[in-house]
Amino acid sequence: MKPFFYFFLCLFCVNVFAQHTPKVTVAGENDLQLTDVKVTVEIVGNLAVTTYDMKFYNGLDRTLEGELVFPLAEGQMVSGFSMDVNGKMRDAVIVEKELGRVAYETTIRRKIDPGLLEKTEGNNYRARVYPLFAKSHKHIIVKFEQELSTLNGKQSYELPLGISQNLDAFSVEMNVFNAQSPTVSKANYKDFFFQKKGEAFTAKTTKNNHAPTQQIVIQIPNKTNQEKLATYNGHFNYYKALQPNVRLKKKPTKITILWDASYSMSYKDLDTELKVLLSYLEYVRNVKVNFIAFNNTIQTEKELIVKDGNTTAVLDAINNVQYDGGTKLNVLESVRIKADEILLFSDGLANLGDFTMKQKIPVYAINSLVTANHQQLTAITTQSGGNYLNLIRVDYAKATQLLKMETYQFLGVIHDENVREVYPKQRVNVYQDFSISGQFSKDTELTLLFGYGGRVTQKIPVTIEASNGTNAVKRLWAKQKLARLNRNKIENKKEITSLALKYSLITDYTSMIILDRIQDYVRYKIEPPKELKEEYKKYLEVVKNEEMLQKERILNRKKQLFDGYKTVLDWYQAKIVVEEEKPVSNAEAQTTATSQQEDQQVTVAETQTIETETAIQTETAIQTETNTNTQTAVQINEGVGELMTITGTIVDDEGMPLPGANVVVKHSNKGAITDFDGKYTIQAKKGQQLEITYVGYGTMQKEITSQTVNAKMELGERLEAVTVVGYGGSVNSAKIAYSVATVSSEYVKQYGNPSDEIRKIRETIEMLISASSSLSENNKPLFFINGKISNQRNFRKIQEKEIAQLGILKNEEATAIFGSKARGGAIYIMTKKGMVKNREAINAFNKKMVSNIEMKSWNANMPYIKELEKETTIANAYTKYLEIRKSYVKVPSFYLDVADFFHSRQATETAITIITNLLEIELHNYELLKAAAYKFEYFKRYKMAVLAYEKVLELRPEEPQSYRDLALAYEQVGDIQKSYDLLSKLCDGELLQKDEDGRFTGIEHIAYVELTRLVNTYKRKLKLKRKIRKTFDKMPVDVRIVIDWNHNDTDIDLWVFDPKGEKASYQNQRTKIGGRMSDDLTQGYGPEEFMLKNAIKGEYKVVVDHYSSSEQKVSGPTILKVALYTNYGKENEQKKTAIIRLSEDVDELEVGNLVFE
């Protein structure tokens, strides 16, 4: 796995956590340095395009993945994204969001350079960038566009900078086309002024070793009633600067104030918001105020009186608000509002339910944060006849004035048949600017309608005539149409996606992606930037056959899926005869936990010569109803049916592919060796055994139950897990996250002659070299001898007795360390003489490998809990929590631990509020959403869990876990049909195309068990035909244990020790008493499942083996959900759930015990 860190960049002065400087922050480290900034601004008419050209320097000794997060102001939209790929700048292209994320994450797992820019909640954007090489710069360009507004006859453009650190190079250039001479109203540069150059006015400045702390503001004359028409290719855009008549509205006698008290609101400009509110209330003079503070629930509701302009009571109520938790706007549905108008103080970012307004009451939204859902706030206020007061764009005096006035609106348009698709279609609040776009077939006229309260008071005629405009006219039309579609974005998803792909718009359903290789653009059918299009077309012709093969693979996987369901049924229907043995005590079971696997491996090796007899003894205890003789077991080992093609992937104990592993069909001459990706193909029969071996790892046997057999190897007990470093030092292999096979001199010291082990690796490498002989020179492995690049000829000259250490790296890991020259993988040898003569080169070689993967462990110390325990009351503890939270703002484990603290003291509502902070840490972080959903389920707040899981499905529709998690949550709230629909989609194989690489193969079998139970438990609540219902045979079991976790690319194994001491695991999937362990899901999330149809009495110990991910995540440590069932699928079913935070430094952890009586 890659070293994984995040950096955060605020380009535009303010974000949710009130950063004021563009900076790159690395988890646990100093900021990455922003060294160069070049800003270019081009303004044509009322459209401004701003380009930030930036370079960041990674001064650390390891490669990082970065995350550049920035909010845009109201009306701004990203229009371009570029970064350097192999030394050249490459532009991003628009792609469907789900496809872009799949392409990015698949590519980054192969250590190839991708970039992905996504729109998150509101008007916030996130760019994921990889790699940021050690001691190197990363060049990134972001471009955004906006329509300028007019105030007092002038258009204003503001460039917020606020960069406090010195930059090596800084420059700004502004070009204003086809306009009167602009003026610089604010700037800290004497040489920054406008001069006429051709058709443009230009101003620029360049500085070295400079900190640009001050903003730049320019103004462009734009007289009232000035109008501009632009047309292009059947599209038009009309702009007019208006001067609406001022009309005072009637003073309200009742006002409801809805005050957002979620945690993100603690960063707003409270002083300015209060100035607006208090000034308005003083103007109204006498009014009843219903004050409601809310976050994930209603925190406060008070009836207040403002008399003769005295606002003291309102101010006191606001000053007592504590900002904590997430935003659940739909909690306001429970409030009955009786008022003349509503003042909503919020950023509109609802992470748990949207705002709905049933009463027809004008809503005025007041917001002072850049990071806000401007679109949502505009829609809420415009529909109601109110107004959105964005205090980033208007000062408090103007905002107060707008509160006093009737809202002037665009009410519609009159046109003939020559005009179509005119936007906006809905009412729009108008201040001093208005623009409208549409399509036309020939020159024509239309009439714009404006007025107050739905009554037309002004009509403006417009003549549409064809002219020589630019493609920008079509883009402006597309953006206006997009705004209309976004009002019901879920229903309009397909149309939004189609529009965005056609007009290169980044939306909630589209992203911008940069890929390194043309093969990746071809694989995902993503049309590349211009310079690659010709090559792209050539490749498309080549891959047509691959598409047919892919369809065949999907069909084969569907067949395997249903074969797997039959395997589950066969297991369930088999009769188990349990021999009477003395039960193993819990202590004895604990003792065997660490040694059982090794014992099993030794037994296999010792009994290999009498395997048939051993197999009979093992299998005769399991007898089917139709065949009770002992020969059945022998037939299973020999295989049944015709030969079929078996494929799979062999990985190590950290989930990394093992190249060169031997895969043999037992009792045959058939064998295969895995390639650099750990993949193999072999011919065998169903029921036969595969024996898998790899140097340094224990032998593994897997029964063939389908056409895909994957395996995860564990280190053997003989080879030392060290690699030798120069100067006699050593590096623990646990620090190396790559697939490395090594034989070290430490082995020689302990066990003598290593020639057998060396010979095995040597033979493996020779086979890999032979296999690569047909490849192009660029795809052959890279050879290292004694830390220096060499060639295969020199490699073959080295005698085995001269070798001190040798090994191989698969292509992705080799590329990550040594660059594109190692795209074919890497093979290395250290000789005994070289260890002395080439110490420096060998030391540098080993250091380079380790420096790319070394991680700081997560700090699991919890001093904050000790502080809370000192408090004697819940109220005091909560106050203390708010105090110490400042030091742990972005630490997810803090909120999890503190929530558990309050829950243990019966303050569950407080615990829930604290948990919802997870949704405020980072917008659209699906792993934090999952963690919060787990806790909501634990606290039995299933409706909140559904909201969280619905958001996860929206964010990650490519992952089958998203469907299963939501399906199970739907059952908890009684939406049985919805639960069935999602589970059946998963079980029917409809999602297989989304998981091309088979990362989560096996989850369907677990979902099948759950779907079977659902159908048989809720027959009357499901609209199913009898024929379909009959296909789901009842499968109740005495014991069922399931684990899920919230992290992607993280491997956790479930172990269950039964009362006889036998361990069920992915290596022992069928226990003697009839237990069944599900397939091993190594790529993240789970689930993994243990089932036992007829349980024997006693204690079942549940242990997880946590393979710590090499990713240090913003979402913090892995959160595990453990569900323990007795009598699953029966009327007396019982379930207990535990939510556990896993520490990075703990591998094996006992997470529960189940006693069956």
C-alpha cells in the first residue's frame, strides 16, 4: 500500500475551519510549502475567469498523496484543473463521478499518477493528487469562472490572497476586454495599474521572496440599463444592469429565528450576523420572536419579546448557544411555525436531512461563511418569496436594507415558437444584474417580466439577433439549465450528468480526472485531453475484443455467484455428527490461538504421504442426507465434473500480491506460478485441492468451490522476517508494505545452509525473467545487484553460495519507489562480498525502500477521558468537553471516545450530538459517515443511520457494501420492501460490473443469507410472487457472527474459537462441529461471517486479526462493528452489537464472547 497523507489548501481566504492562508498541512507533520503562485484573471463582459497556477514543495523524505480542499464563493464554478504528469502539464477531463472515482482509486493502487477533482457538499471542491514525490515540487493549476455583479454602476472583482508566508515567486495579471477603463480600488502594489493593450486593459505585478497578504479589488464601469447580447450557434445570452424601484415591505409582528447551532457554525462571522439581525429588529421596533436553536435536534426554543427596539433578550439567547454536532435541517419539520417571516441563520450544509418548508412563509437566509450551500439557500428563499443575504458578497448595511424591502423578482418570459429552452424558468431575485439564456432558430423578440410578490410591474423587450459570439455563450446557457435541474437533482441525475459531460461542467454527479497512461483512459472509456485523442482512438480499436471478453467474464461470475449460493445451501443441508470430546477451557483456547495455524501446517506436511486416509477420517463426520457412505469424502478430494479454468490472486498477510507463488493441483501434475500481480490460471475440477506455497510462507490448501480461488498467505515459522541492511543493521519487514520475498543472512546464521530456499526463489525469478522475455524493453523487470542497477546477464552469473539476500518487488511497488523505469517490477540481490564492499549503496537501497512506507502510528492515548471523569455532573462534563475539544477538532477518535463516555453515564442524547461532529470534520467523507452510522445503530437511532447510509450510497454507488448497509438499516425502520430491493440487486449480480476487479467477491453470499431471512421473516410485507418466495429456503442457525468496518483498503480477519477450541478462520472455513466461515475480504469494509447451524453448548470466543492499513486517514482509526446473533432467522432471534475502535498497534483483539446454552 502507498504512504498516504492529506494536505489541505484554502485558495479563497475562508473555509469551514477559518483558514486564511493557502497552505498544505500533512497529518502529524509541518505544512508543505507553497513556493510559487501565479494568478491570471480574464474578464469579458460580466464573465470573469481566474486561474491559480501553484507549486507546492514536499520537503519530507517520503512520497505523499495529497488532498487539496477549497470552497468557492456563490456563483463561482471550477472550469479547469491541471497538474504535471511525467514532467508535462496535463489537463483534466470531465467524467461521470462514479467512474472517475473508480478509475482514480484503481489507478492509485497501482502507484500510477492520477488526479481527481470533485465537487462536494454545497460549492466546495476537493482535489485528490498523487504522487507528491519526496524533496520535489508538485505543479497544480485550478481555474474557476464567475459572473460579476453590479453595484452603484460598477462591476467589482475581488482577488482574496491572504498568503502570510514568503513565496519564491508571485505574480498577478488581470486583463479586462471590451470595457471602459477599470480602476484599482484596493492593492498593495504601486506598479499594479491598468494600461490599454490592444482590445484589453492590462494590469500586472511580479514579486520574488514576497508574502502577498492583501487582497486586490478592481472596479469596472457598468452603467444602469446597460445591456449586452451575445449569440453563438443557435444560443443566446442576454445581460442587463437594472435599477429596481425600492419598495418597503410591511413590518412583521411575528418573526421566527432559526439559528443553526451545529459545530461548523462556530466559525462564522457572528459579529456581522448580529449587526444585521439587531439592526433589523431595532428597525421593526415591536415584534414577537420565536427563537429556535438546532443542530441534529432542537436544542432551544424560546418565546421572546422585542419592545421599543430593545433586543437584549434575543442577544442573550444567541450568546448562550453552544455550537456542537451536525446539521439535521429536517428536525424543523416537527416545529409548528406561526410567523410573518422566518430568519434562517445557517450555511445550508445539511449532513443529516434537508430543509423542507410546508408553510407559505417568506424565508430570509443570512450566512457569513464561504463554505456554504449557496444553491440550497437561494432555492429555499426564492421559492418562499424571501431573500438570501450572503454576507460574503454584501455588507451588513446592504443586507439590513434588503431585509426591509420587498423582494424584486424575475417572474417569467414571453416568447414565440422560435425560442426554446429559456433559463431561468423559475423566479429569481434581482438586485441590480440579470441575465437570461436560451436557444433560438431565427431572429426574434421576447419580453422579460419583473415585479413584486408575483405581480408584474415591469416589462423589458429584448431583440435576439444572430452575431459572431464564442462558445462561452453555449456554456452560459448550460450553466443556467444546470441551475434549474439542480433544484431536483436526484430526479434529474441522468439529465444533469448528460449536460455536464457535453458542456464540461463539474457537478454533483461529474468530476474532473487526470490519468497517466493512455491505457487507463481506454480501459474506462474516458475521452482524454486533446494531445492524447489520436492515440486514444487507435487503442479503442484494439480493445473491442476485450469488451466482449469482459462481458463473458461477467456472465461467468454470475454463474459462479449462483453456484456459490448452492454451496451455502449444501453446507446448511449437510448433517454434522459431532464426536464426544472433552470441551476445551477458555484458557486452553486462548493458548491455542497463536499456535493453531502453525500446528495445522506441520500436520499437513507430516501426513502428506497418507493424505487419502487422513481425508477420509476428516470428512466422514460430515454426511449429506442423500449419501451417507464414506466414499463421498474421497470423491470430493478427487474432484467432480469436467475440468474448468480456475483463476485467482495470491496475496501476503497484508493483502499485497505475491509474485512467483506456486499453485499446484494436489495429486496431479498440473501447476502454475503467479505473475507480478499475484494472479494465476490453472485447469482443475470442482472439489479438488489447491496447494499453494511461497518462500518464507506456510503452505496453504484451498478447496475448489468455484472458478475463483484466492488465498492469503501467512509468514512461516522458519524464515526470519528481516531484510539485511548495510552496516550490519536490519529493517523489520513489517515496515515494508510491498510484496517482497527475501532470504536473509540471519536465516543462514540460525538454520545453516539456505540453498533450498534460495534455489526456490532463484527458480521463481528465472521463471519470471523467462515470462518477461516477450515483453517490450520498457516492461521488463529492473535488476539491482548490491544496491545498484544492473542487468539479467550479471544476475545469472552470481552463484547461489555467493548470495546473502535476494528478492522481488511487484511492478506497482517498484514503480512507486524507483519510478517508471521499474514498471516491469524489480529483482534484487545482495552478495556476501557486496555487503562489505558496497555498504553505502546497499544502505541507500534499503533506506529508499523503507522511507516510502514508514508511518507514524495513531496516538491512542486518551487524556481527555481522564479530564472528563473528574467532573461530578453531566453538565460540567459537557462544559469540559467543549473546552478541551479545541485541541482535538479534527480527531475522529476523540468524538467516538467522548460519545462513549457520555453514553456510559446515560446521557445518550448528548452522545449522539457529539457523534454527529464526525460529519462536520470533512464534507463527503464516506468513512466517517459509516462510523457515524454504526454508532447511530448502536444507540438505536435507526432513522439517523438510514440518512447516513443513504449518503454513503450516493457517494459510493460502485461498492456493494453501500447497498447492503442501507438495506439492513431499512429493515430496522420497517422499510422492508426497500431492504429487499437492495439486497436482491446485490444477490442477482447486478453490481458485478461495478466491481470489475472482483475486490469484494464473496459479499453476495453473506447478502444471500440475509435476503433469505428477510423473505421468510416478512412474507406479508413483501410484494413477491409465490414462485420467487419459494426459491428462498429457510436457513435459521443457532449462531451467527458478522463483522463490518468503515475503512477502504484495510484487511481484518474474523476468527471464532468454538467450545472445543477449534479456530474458524479464512484458512479453516469448515469446522468439525459444522461451522462455516465466509470468504476472506481483504480489500476493505468486510463483511466477514461465521455461521453454525446446530451449536454445541459452551462459549464461542470472537477475535479479529487487524492488518493495520498503511494509510493514515483523516477519518482516523478503523471502526469495527461486531454483530452477535443467537437463533438467527428464528422467532426467538437475539442480536447484540458492539462498536470498537481498533488501535493501529494491536493486531489480534478479542472483541466478544457468545455463550450458547
